[in-house]
Amino acid sequence: PRLSDSLMKRIAGMYREARMGDIIAAQKKDDLLDGKLGKIQVPTEVLWGASDHLIADSVGKEIQSKIPNSIWREVPDCGHVPQKECPEAVIHAINALIGFN
């Protein structure tokens, strides 16, 4: 669902005040997925909130394309954090992936 203007202003304010440089500087080379996705050998499903307004689904689809035999699934009416916004849909997707339905 679309976020209200007042909530968007609050979020924007938080980002302006955040010390993103510190967060980026704290990342280690091992934290990055570069070159690692193709080595994943377990059943993998990339679950993406269809209403994610923070990161474009093209990013998720690119990640999914690099994981061998992976599955792409969008969660309708969910944003950037489907596990919190739509936990039932996430549980259903996990159960379907592991064959527990």
C-alpha cells in the first residue's frame, strides 16, 4: 500500500539524519554477495514484496538469475519487509518451497 505523505516525510528525515557513511564503511568484503550467488547449491527462492518502493524488483530478479535453479516469487501487497508485513504469505512460500503443504 502507498505510504502516507507524513510517514514518507518521517522516513526521509530518518535517512537524512542516518550516518550512512558509517554503515557503508562497516561493511566488510565478506559481507558482499559479489561472486557468491552462483555457488549456492540449496533450493532457493527469492521472495520480493511486489509493493517494495525502496529497492526495485529488477535488483531481486538479477540476484535470482545468478542463483542456480532458484525461484522468483513476488508477494502481492507487500513492501520492503514481507516477513513483517505479510508473514502468512512468507510462511506459505517457505512451506511450498520445502514441500510442506
